[in-house]
Amino acid sequence: MTQQSKAGAVIRGTGVVAGLAHGPARWVVRPEALDPAAGSAGGASAGAGTAEGGSSDAGSAAEAGGSAGAPAPDEREVERGRERFAAAAATVARRLDQRAALATGVSAEVLTANAVLARDRGWAKEVTKELKKGAAVEAAAVAATESFAAKFAKIGGRQAERITDLRDLCARVVAELRGLPEPGIPAFDEPGILLADDLAPADTAGLDPALVLAIVCEHGGPTSHTAIIARQLGIPCMVAADGLSAVADGTRVLVDAAAGTVTVEPEEGPAAAAAEADRRHRAAAATWTGPAALADGHAVSLLANVQDGDGAEAAGAGPAAGIGLFRTELAFLDRADEPTHAEQVALYARVLGAFPDSRVVTRTLDAGSDKPLAFAGMTEEDNPALGVRGIRVDLLDRGLLDRQLDALAAAGRQVGGAQSSPWVMAPMVATVDEARDFADRCRSRGLTPGIMVEVPSVAVAVDRFLPHVDFLSVGTNDLTQYVMAADRMSPDLAALTDPWQPAVLRLIRTVADAARRAPDGRSIPAGVCGEAAADPDLACVLLGLGVTSLSVATAALPHVGAALAGVTLEQCREFARIALDSDTARDARDAVRAARG
């Protein structure tokens, strides 16, 4: 770590889940803390979960287990090493599967995706290559990991996002090989603030909000897995907190995630009082039960983002007015082959049935990039964030989407009622031809078609798309990434990928205005299902921009609903005007929060 921060020092970052918290700082257990004396442990720690050592030398790690001049190991040694790695990786994968089974929504998605990554044959094959060079199995795992990390970094985009996941997996496998506890979340003797260089999704998904009062990462972006899961859990969260490594473990800090600040060793009395007041405010908001409406009585369509049947039923038991985003990827990501028609119908019917009389919007496969499908013929791409993903999977297997639409239509008929013509939208639509073709395929099956607005070409020419669809849904995570030409996982670009960016808000206003006055005389629903809608302040701005619905993680519903209940539509329009008149995301956020009081 760098020199320790002095009392009263303020570290600034990007707030992604608002809230105040005060308590002792607890650092994520770094892999090097497990066994700093072991040669291959040094390699593992440098490449698994710490940004400080993120560029570890794989060659040096391999040398820890064998030198270039040493005789090659015999086949039995290589096979023993391969079997040990395979067993350790399988154990780690099973643990991730077990956590995924207990999780819902994005937490389940990332845990499942990481379990798939742990079983990756390419990783095991690379480990075997290193074993044949004479490396010990731990060093071989590290060297193989760094080989893939270098490839992912070169490719960039969403492939680069997987580096943290892969290095975290490597650390877990190395710990398993040595019979040591997995690195990750420390034991909390009392509630505190979790600090990390860059928190792995596998750790974030298992956090206990009763003990983890806030999360602060030195790296990461506002739409990273850490930020998304923290929002789902309702834990105040900051990312891109430059200089956080100067805060020693155990130091008492005050986190103001709304302002994006961490105060080191603040005055205890005022800090404790501020955190307690914020805790009471959030506890009161959590009791909100709906229905969603503004203070002037203006009704708001506040919906839930879900991942599976469990998540849909949990949302159905709460204040959600429906589902604005049903992510279908989880049914496909952990499969070596495509789910059968019957399996898909059962999944979709369960989700649709959770809201038999309300809107349920299903998104077709948002596969590709960091979510490849084993059975779709996807290949490694130089820039996967701009590659074959979403609707573009049609280029590889057109029948995949058709079969998904068939299953969704069958599920709708099975549930009946309001779900007899399910709403369905396609991700990553970029051209009018794609929108027209998707809508035709939906209508031929009795489905109600819509598209995601996440590619700028749709936002700037939205009037050309409107005649072909019945609704729009803005995906703010990707729209922000593409508008700002900034990788949403890059810690150095976190300020650019902030959904408060005025340029992004202007495009959302353009989309909402056009949808309200569609060329054929219709008024087409235009909602927001991206992470931006879960920020209570930004939710007010979005309504002021003219969006017709907001869809958020189930855990965020009460906080957004309570915030909306305290403002009028005219105030929301004024907040939108203030945000649009700002030059930076920070200016927009600060100005709106000041106006809200």
C-alpha cells in the first residue's frame, strides 16, 4: 500500500448506490496474505484480485515451479498435476454453483458464468502446457491465467472485463491446491466498510448487508458487476476511489456514496449521527409498499428486473407493478447444449405466471461478448463489445432466436390472460431492417414486439424505428458505454461511463419525445431498464425527461418508489432541465441532489 492517509483526509470516487455508512474499514483478503513466502503464491496474488499486482509476470510464476534448464517432467508427473488442477477447479466451480443456487438475479448470473469459466477447457489445456514445461501445478495455473489475461486485455471491451473474474478464480484454485481458505471477504467482528482493489463478482454476490455497511473499490466502473450487485443488495457503494489503498485495515471511515467521498478518521460524533440518520431514512424508504405515484398523484409504472422464476416470484410478492426486464441468458449460459423447447416453456411460463395480470417484458438472448454461448458457434473476437452479441447472434444461428420466440409464445398461451401475447424485446438492435425483421417474427407468433435502445444509431434515428415496434426500452449501461466511447469496466474511465452524463440524458429525452409522438399517431411506451433507473435521484430525472416506466432490481424498488412519492411531475421536469444544462455527470448529479434537498 501507499503511505497511510491522515485523519480527516477525503478520498473521492464515483458513487453508484447512494447512502452513508460509518465504521471500521475491512480490506478484502488478498491472495498474497495467504502464503506470502511461497514462490507461486506470489504469482497468484499478483494476478488474482489485486490491481496493484495486476501485471504479474507469468514467466516468473512458472519459474517458481521449474527452470528453463531443468529436465522435462515425465508424463506421470504431468498427469498428476493435470488431475490436481482439474479437481481443484471442479471444487471451486461447485462452490460457485452452490452460491448461484441460493442467489437470484444478477448475482446468480455472474456466479453461474464464473462457474462456467472455472470449467473452461481452454484454461485447463493451457495449464497442461505449463506443466509440460516443468512448472509446479500452482505456478502452471498462474501462468495459464496470465496468458489468457494478456489475450483478454489485448482484445479489450467485455473480454477485458473477465480478467478480474479469471484471476479471482485462479486465486481460489491455488488456495484449494494448497488446502488454504479461499481468498476474499474477511470475517467481520462487527459491521464495517468493505474495501477492495476491485471486488470479484463471486465475493460481491455473497455479501451480508447486515455486516457490510458499504463497499468502496479503488477500481471498477459504475456499471461493473460489483456496482450492479451492490445495488441489488441495497448496499451503499463507491467505485474508482483513487488513493483508497492508503487506508489501513481497521481505520474508521465515513462513506458518503451519494457525494462520492470517503473521509478517513472523521469526528466520531458527527459521523455516527450522520450515518444513523441516513440508516433511518433508508429503513423508512424500505417500508414503502406502493403503488408507485408522484406526490401530485401522477401514476408511475415501476417494474422489476429479474433473471429467473425465483426472482420473478419474489418481485411478485413485493411492490413491483410488473417486470420490465426478464433476462433469459441464465437458461443458456451454463449449458453445453441449447435448452429444449419444453425446458424453455417451463422457465418462461413461471416468470409470466408471477404477474398474470401485469406487464412482463422478456428480453431475448443478450449473449455474446462476456456471455458466450457454447453451442452457438461463437469465436474469439478482437473487440467483442462491438462484435456478435444480442440480435447479431442471428448471423451465426438464426434458428436460435426463432426457437426462443416459439417457446415464449407457447408459455404465453399456457399462462393465458394478460400474458397471451407476451411483450418481447431484442437487445443490440442497430438498424431498421433488424427491427422490422424482429417485429415480423414476433407478430407471426402472436407476440408484442419491442427493441432495446442501447446502440446510438437507434437513439438518433428513433423515428425510423417506431413504425415497426410497439414499445422501446432504454438500456442505459450499454447506451452510456457506446455514446461515450468508453469501456464501462475501465476504472480510468468511470467518470465517462456514469449514466448521469448529460449527452446520454439528451439522447434519452430524444427517444422519449419521439415515442410520445410516433409518426403513425401512436404514443409508444418508452421505459428505462438499465441501472440508471435504480438511482432514486436519477429516476426523478428520467421521469422528467418523459420516460413512461422504470425497471430496477427488486431490492431497489422501495427506495425508488419512496423517492418518487416525495416529488411532483413538475419538479421532475425541473430536475431534468438542471441535469441537461450541466456539462459533466458530477455537475448534473450534484445540482439535482442540491435541488432535491
